[in-house]
Amino acid sequence: MKSNRKHNIILIGYMGCGKSIVGELLSQRLSYQFRDTDRMIEQTARDTINHIFAIRGEEYFRNLETELLKDLLPEINQVVLSTGGGLPLREQNSKLLKEMGYVVYLKASKETTLRRLAGDNTRPLLQGEDVEKKIESMLSYRIPFYEKAAHKYVVTDDKSPEEIATLIMEAYMKWIY
């Protein structure tokens, strides 16, 4: 076992890529705890992500994400952590994630993302008109950040959550041992 490695799996990727559902599956299979950075921020702030964005703005929210990672780093162990889609965009966050454990980028195409997010009005960055163009623009900007932040990436298009979880577990076991 590679002793300097933390026993955590961190899932990154754009909204709708499957971080939550795959994270829940992985945590059950490994008997790890499942945590979601967005839910943790909402609990701490006693507010919703949408409301935080509307009242305080994106920069304030990104600062909350960074502070959360700093707080988690010393204590996180045997956790599958699902992150908010924008969290790895900050280089500092990207480095913190790699210190926390095995970072996996769940990559979904624009078409898959559109299908999965159809009718979802809870995403503050997708409010308004021309959601397809917003997704396309955000993906093209974010993909290099996701790729740089990750140890591995898994394309989630046309794969079940179970198949994705299996691929991640196999890679994680090789990384740990």
C-alpha cells in the first residue's frame, strides 16, 4: 500500500455528469462515507446554492468552496467526495483535491449533459435563455481544468452508473496499492 496516499475518491466534472449517483454507489461498495461539497456548503451557510449565487455572487461562493476544502483536508478519510462543477477551476482547489485523494473527472458530452439536465431549474449558472450555448461555452472553458485536476477521467456517455463505479474502483485500487 502506498502509505502517503489518502484513502478518498474525489469526483469532479460538469453538472449532470453523474458525480452524485456514482459517488453514492462507490461509497456503498467501499464502505466509505459519501459527502457532497455543495450540500456541505448549504448546511454550513444555512442557505441554498441558488440563493448564495443570487445574493452574494459566484466569487463569494467559490471562496466558500476553497475554505471548505482547507477545512476538510486534514480530516477527510475513507470518503467519496462529490464536488461542485466549478470547484476545480481554481488552481488552489485543484491542488487541494489531489492532496485529498484520488481525483476522477467524470466526462460527459454536451449532448448527454443537455439530456440529463433537461427541465432542471436548480442550476444557477444555467438560468435564462439558450442553455445549450451556455453548456457548450462552459464545457469548452472547464474541460482543461478538469483534465489537469484529475488523476483519471472516465467518459460517462452511454455507461450506467454501475459501470462507471466499477471503472473507478479498478483504477483506484491500482492507485492505492
